[in-house]
Amino acid sequence: MEDGPSDERGESAMVTGMGHTIGSQHLALREQVLAELRRRIVDGDYPPGQRLTEERLAADFGVSRNPVREALRIVEADGLVVMMPRKGAVVATPDASTVADLFAVRSSLETVAARMAAERATATDVADLRRLLDDARDATEQDDLSRVAQLNSDLHLRVIEISGNRWLSSISAALYLHVHWIFRIGAAHRAPHSWQEHIRLVDAIEARDADEAEAAAHAHVAAAAQAALDNVDDAG
């Protein structure tokens, strides 16, 4: 018999890292565990190289080991966790090749999205982007790096949404899980620069200058890629 409560109704009171239950959400328990495990990895609560045992995660989440086991299989497929001999599940450590591949895709996606957003953005869309910029400035000044990382993803996903291209939207969902993760690892150094680069991008979208929006997106992703690669080199 496994540790922890086995009744799904009892497990639905799983506690998040902030001390709040998520059992009231209308999600299957395994989906709640998966969402929380992903969040803790990408936010750095479980840093690269940390071993994740089923027993430890079950205790952290207040659930039995079954949903934990299922969640670990999925985050392994996501590339957030690797299975190592004699250690089991370990939070993955991004390497230079992985980072370069991610940013190659991101560069293509975001430059197209920026151009299309500049052509299609409404006044409401621009106001949404400005609000995200204001929130990111405040979070940066408060050194709230988890919030900065989330707002970074929110802004880019909003630009993609504004582009109106459903193919870009469908591709971006999985991509930005990793973008958020890698940004959060180096957020302390990257956050102030990222915020300034986002201002240039939003200015171009508001001006409906597609060429400048594309150039701003390309420069921003290039700078982010270099910062991420430098961070990987430093960690090595």
C-alpha cells in the first residue's frame, strides 16, 4: 500500500507552494499534480540537478504516488526531467545545444508574430501590452523574479495572440514552457534588459511599423539567446 491518501477526494486538497489548496479547481488530480510539478520546476523551486523521488513529491503535494508517477513521465517527455541510473528522476539542466535549438525556433516564431501583430493590433491590444510592460517594470524594481518571468511569457504570448495566426498560437504553448524555465534561471541578470527591449517592441506594434517590430523582436531574441548561452557556460 502506497504512502499518502489513496482516495482521490482526499487527495484533492493538495497544497501548492504558496500554501493554498488547488482541490477546488475543476481538474483531475493528475492534471493538478502535473501543473504544480511543472510550475515548481520552471519557477526554480526544484532547480536543475535536483533529484525528485516519488516519495518526496507525494509528501510535498499531499497525494499518493500514483499521480506523481504519471506527472513525472510527462515532465520527462517535456524535457524538464531526465531519468538517471541509480538516481531516478532529476530536474534537467539545459545545455548549450538545447538552448540554441530553442532560440532558433523562437526567433523565427517571434519575428513573424511581431510583424503580424504590428499589422493587426487594435488600441485595446496595445493597451494590454502596455499594462504588461507596467507590471513587468514594477516586478523588476521589486526584484520579484518569478513574477518577471511569468510576465515575460505573458507578453510574448499576447503578441502571438494579437498576430491572429492560429498556427503560431498552437506551436507556442509547448515552447513557452521552456522559454519561461530558461528565462527564470537567468532572470536576475536578464530582467532589466528584457523590459527595455520589450518597450521597443511594443512601441513598434503601436506605431504599426511592421519592419521595426520584426527588427525589435529579432534583436530581443538574439540578446536573450546570448544571455541564456552565457548562463549555461557559467553554470558549466
